[in-house]
Amino acid sequence: MSNPTRKHTALPKAQILIEALPWLTRHHGKTVVIKFGGNAMVNEELKAAFAQDVVFLRHAGLKPVVVHGGGPQISAQLDRHGLVSEFKAGLRVTTPEAMDVVRMVLAGQVQRELVGLLNQHGPFAVGMTGEDAHTITATKHRPEIDGELVDIGRVGEITEIDTGAIEALLADGRIPVISSIARSQDDGHVYNVNADTAAAALAAALGAETLMVLTDVEGLYEDWPNSDEVISRLTASELEKLLPDLSSGMVPKMEGCLHAVRNGVHTARVIDGRVQHSILLEIFTDEGIGTMVVPDEASTEGEQ
């Protein structure tokens, strides 16, 4: 006869699953765009946990789309090739030679590894870049520094998104893994696009329920460095007021969140990628663990 007390010890597990039920119901069939980056991208345990989370979302009836960059890996490879990493206005100066390395690292190394991790759990992940099927089209980006437009090489500004290939993959139950590279229709060149910006643009174009951006901080701090109190929720307008004072690394992430919620995405979240299973904690529990941005009109709706 089986031991009833042993059965009893499993009850908390059932409780946890039941707690997730309202979130499972709410998110079923919805698209979630996840920007993969930071420590989660270089730490083996975090990478494995990330892959489990994304596959879990897929099995729970959501449609995850993963977008990635690869700053640390690109810098390491440029070093090996004797090419200098230079940044202006927070963006990598990208010569044609550097662009070849960027493309090789993103599409041939980072993306391949991520596809491999996801596919340990089943035939889900399909890797592509923004070049494929005109998914992301860009034009040359010239940032303004001290009132002047500066040429920083093959850095792209997104002009158009075509979601056809991604939607076909999602309809087939696949998980698209997208490298943030784009082609220009003006000059035919390939451009390096900021992955936060690309994830936000794709989330908006796909009509995603949620954009999630993994970072190496707990979220957006209320009064950094004086306090490490994280703002757990704010509206698009509140975020817009804070933008000028944010640290340079946080700007593309928060601008991306702002773009997403102003263009039809219900919530955009910056979450701590250093916490294992942070994605599941954020989507399926009340205790959100990062900063959530909502559209202005949603500010009264207490949505999570």
C-alpha cells in the first residue's frame, strides 16, 4: 500500500501549479517577445534555465519569440581578429570588417548555441536573422553627438518589419530565434541593429502581449545610486519623463519598452536575467520581479 504521508509532501507542488492557472488562462495563445542578453547569455546555468523557461512557455500554450544580440561575444571575437572595439553614443562603431565578425558571431555562434539549448527539449527552435525574408529592414543610423550627425559605420536604424516568416514559424509551433542583423534596401549592405530596439520593434509588429527584456539589474531603480528601490510598475508617460536621466545602457531597453507599449503591446518588462527562471516568475506569479511598463490608459487596470 502506498504511503499517504509521502503523497502529502507533493501538495505544495499542486498548489504552485494551481496558482499559475489564472496566468496560464490569460496568456494562452499570446505572443511573448523575449530579448535574451546580459549574464543569462554567458553563464551556463542561466542559459540552461532560460532555455527551459522558453520551452515551458511554448508547452503552456504561449508563443515565445527570442531576439538576441551578443556584445561580449562580439568584443571577444573582434579582439581575436585584432580589431578595436570602439563605442560612440552607446553604439558600437562597426566597420565593414567588424560587420563581418558581428554577423558571424551573432548568426553562427550565439544563435546556434541558443537553438541547440532549446532543441534539447524537442524540435522547436529555428534560427534566423533579420535578413531572412525581409524580417528587419534598416537604413544607416547616424547618431547625433554634440549637435553633429556622426558616421559610425554599419549600424542600422530599423525602417520596416515583415513578420510573415516569424508568424509562419509560430503557426507551426516553432520558437523563432532571431539575430539582430538587418539588410538595407537602399544600399544592399547588412547592418548591426541594437537587439533591444529590434525586440521592441518585433513585439509591436507582431502585436505581442508582452515584451520581456533580460538585463543584469533588478529593474529600473527609483533613485539610483542613492537607493536600490526598484520601480515595479510605471506608465508610458511616467517612463518618458525618466528617460533623460537613465544610464546609457538602460536607455535602449527602456526606449524599447516605451515603443512597445505605445504601439499595441500590453506590457513591457525589464527583468533580472541573473535570477534563474526569472521569466517564469514574471509571467506566472503575482510577485513580478522586475519593472513593468504599461500603456497610459492601462494605468488604472491593475493588470500583471
